[in-house]
Amino acid sequence: MSLPAIQSRLISACKAAGRDPSDVTLIAVSKVQPLELVRAVLVEGQKVFGENYVQEAQGKWPDLRAEFGPLEVHMIGPLQTNKAKVAMDLFDAIHTLDRPSLATKLANLAQQRGSCPKLFIQINTGEEPQKAGVLPADTDAFIATARALDLPITGLMCIPPEGEDSTPHFNALAALAARNGLTGLSMGMSGDFEAAIAAGATHVRVGSAIFGARDYS
Ligand SMILES: *Cc1c(COP(=O)(O)O)cnc(C)c1O
């Protein structure tokens, strides 16, 4: 695959769902990818990227922003509280607000700096013990807490369990967002972004389908 191929699949999925493609942001997930591949996608005009690791993003994006101009970099990986400050300086959005201690930390930092990245609350729709995220049953209360802290909550995010049909998880996330008056839905990856668009995704996070498989060696 490649960026143009994914863009055209995104547009087809929007058409099939009767949605406007401009309502779906394609986040190119560049974690662990070689710099030359990231640069190639930048040259093709991609402006929105996703990263999982604060340190890796720190080593990459300040230079790329200086070279390529205004870009959006989204944090989509787990965020340690002690990296929250660096993350706030680096990222335009954080998709992984997943616990009260992080909410408090982000709120304190936001107050000090007078600004805050867009925030998505990660929901553990599959209720998997090893996975981060707020449980569905705790979601309404967590959103209320975040709002009481004046945090700018854009929407909800999920990573469905591996090997399961994603659509019920996407629909559950959409329902949780709707009943809390949230319009942002960060859902869908290389294997299921078209299903996510059908279920209402506003942000799809696509890595390997754009860049090829990640090499962690
Ligand atoms: C790595 C990652 C992605 C991209 O996954 P692909 O299957 O390569 O598209 C999307 N979302 C999150 C949270 C990720 O960690």
C-alpha cells in the first residue's frame, strides 16, 4: 500500500457511508518507521502523523516541523505521567487520556501554560485486563471529571481486541461519545479503518498500510 492508495480507500469508505471525506482525518502512524519513509510521505503532502513514544517523537518532529512547516503530531501511545509535560509541548493531540492521575496532571499543566492539546479519552471497549483505557461503565463519570478539570475533550478513542470483529467496539464507542455530547471518534487502524469510517470515525490511525510493516529489530 501507499499513501495515495489509502487516501482513495478512505474516500471510497466515506462515499459508501454517505459521509464527507473532509470529516475524517487520516493520521499516518509513523512510529518506528525509517525517517526516509516518513519524509517521503511528508513530500506527498501528508500533514497529520501519529506517534507512540515521546522520546522517539522528540527526536524526529522538531526538525521535520522546521523543514516541512505546519504539521499535526498526535500522541497515540500510552502516556506516563512523568512525560506529560514534554508531551504537551510536543503534540497537538493526545489520544490516550486513560486515568484520573493523568487527567489531574494534564489539567495542572494546562493551567500553567494556558493551553492544552486536543484530548481523546481512551476506552477499553473490550474490557481487556492488560489493555489501558477507561472501562465503558466508568466512561460517563470519567468524562464528567475531565470536564470539571476544564480539560478540552475532543472525543473518545479505542483499540478493539485483536482477532475480534471491530465493528461492535466501534459502535459501542460511538454510542458512549454520543450520549456524552462528544463528536470526535479516534478509531480504525490499517486492518479496519473502513469499518471504523462506516461506524462514524472522525480520526483513523493508519500505520503499516501506508508505510509497510514495522521493523522492531
Ligand atoms: C501502532 C498503532 C496504530 C497503527 O497500527 P497499524 O495496524 O500499523 O495501522 C494505530 N493506533 C495505535 C494506538 C497504535 O499503537
